[in-house]
Amino acid sequence: MRIFDRRVRTAALALLAAAALVGGATATTQAAAAPTPAPAAPAKKGPTSVAYVEVNSNSMLNVGKYTLANGGGNVFDVAVIFAANINYDTTKKSAYLYFNDNVQRVLDNAQTQIRPLQAKGIKVMLSVLGNHQGAGFANFPSQAAATAFAKQLSDAVGKYGLDGIDFDDEYAEYGNNGTGQPNSSSFVHLVSALRANLPTKLISLYNIGPAASRLSYGGVNVSSKFNYAWNPYYGTWGVPGIALPKSALSPAAIDFAATSSGTAATLAKRTVSEGYGVYLTYNLDGSDRHTYMSGFTQPLYGSDAVYTP
């Protein structure tokens, strides 16, 4: 979730109490069948378009319903499942990966909810978010603890046939349940371990929270281990403060439910004119949004968007 006074979100994930991976989603018991290699999507030139989907209320399949009138390429290149959580086990005193009922349903039904997108050439990532329990990416008490959580993440990617992990360091409420405050080593150890586990997968940074400002420790800077980073404030322009090339950054961020079509178009034009390579969207729902989308696909790709139910 994003904070209401800055961005529009749906109901708080903290109120969703169904336990999906009891005791933590640790070792994968069986690997998912590898996704069928996607056929080459019709070529398009322009920035990578990203769509976060609130699966508590919307279907991932909405991402695949939009193409470009000129050439037929996908409007969206990356779909992000929003969101899994980093929770805290007070008995074991350790963080674990948690899926609420809606996230778990998407993952359990990967053949109908994820594979159809991948078959179109759309990458599907899992976003991971704090859950008010004190566990966050920036306060692992040791390198071993960070490495253990990285394994839970990479196991989930393997088990469900995902294309990567997105880090969103909000709502951890560091210090709850006797947890520590953010430290300088935690996120570096976590990202380093995850990249070692997933050398060819995507890792992205929602550029917010203590973790986002703690990218260097002990001579190691993990900036280059990310594929993408983006501005977390919808309806605004803000270049993420991370040492990545412009092609990997999205200073533009829009919310379908809260950003005007004019602002979305203006941010798209600026993305192109200033040479950035990613355009971030949030809150894609089941409505026909092709008219709104055309306002930003025209400057991004020189084409209107087409909706196919």
C-alpha cells in the first residue's frame, strides 16, 4: 500500500490476516514448471512500461488486454503483483515472506493468472512490502538473516515461475515487536544474496523508505544489482537517487485512479524528451482504460492504445 496522504491505495494489507505461508515461505518443496518461452512480442520502440496491480481487488490479466494500434506490441512490458509482505515471527524472532489470500490465489493459479501474461512476452514480478510488524529490508540483525530471507524470495520466484522481485520499503514500522532500527548493512546483504540467487531475473526498487537510502556498505554498492528503480509518488516527477543509467529509471509515476490524463501525458512526454527508459503506472483495474492510456502511449510509442476484453 502507499500512504493515503501521498498516494491513493486500497484497503490496508495489515488488516488481511489469512496466513498463507505458515512459519514463512522458506524452502521450495517443488519447483514450478518453467514458463513456456514466450514468442517474440511485436517490436515496439520506447520506454519500458510497468503496471502495478492491486490483486486484492483487480486481476493480473488486465495487464495483457492492452496493445498498441501501430504494430500490435504490448502497452505494458512488466506486470507487478502487489503485494506480498515481509512479516515477523515473534517466536523465532525472524522475518518471513507472507502472502495474503489474494496474492496466494494468484500464485497458486499461475497457469491462468501469470502464464498468459508471460506468453505475451510480459514479465511478471512480485512486489514485497512491509506489514506493520517491525520486519523490514533494512533491519536484518545479521548477514545470515538477510541471506535467509533472500532465499525465501528466490524460492518463491522459482516455485511460481516469476520473473523477479520488487522491493517496497514501506509500512515496516521498524522497532515494533522488539525489532531493530534500520542499519547500514541489511539491505546490501539482502540484495547481494538475492542477485546471487537470481542472476538472470529482474530486481527493482520502489525508491522509498530506509532501505532505498542504504545501498552501500563495506565497499559494496548494490545499485548496479537492480534492473529498475522508480519514483514512488504518483502524479509527480522525481528521478530516483540510485546510480543506474537513465534507461533503467522511471522519474514518472502515475495512478490510473488519481492522476489526470493530462498529467500522465505530460509525464510521458518528459520521459521521452529527457531520455529516461521506464514509465511507471499503478492501480490498473478492469475498466477499459485505452483512451486514458493513449494519452501516454502516443508520446511514449507514437501509437494509441487498443483494449481487447
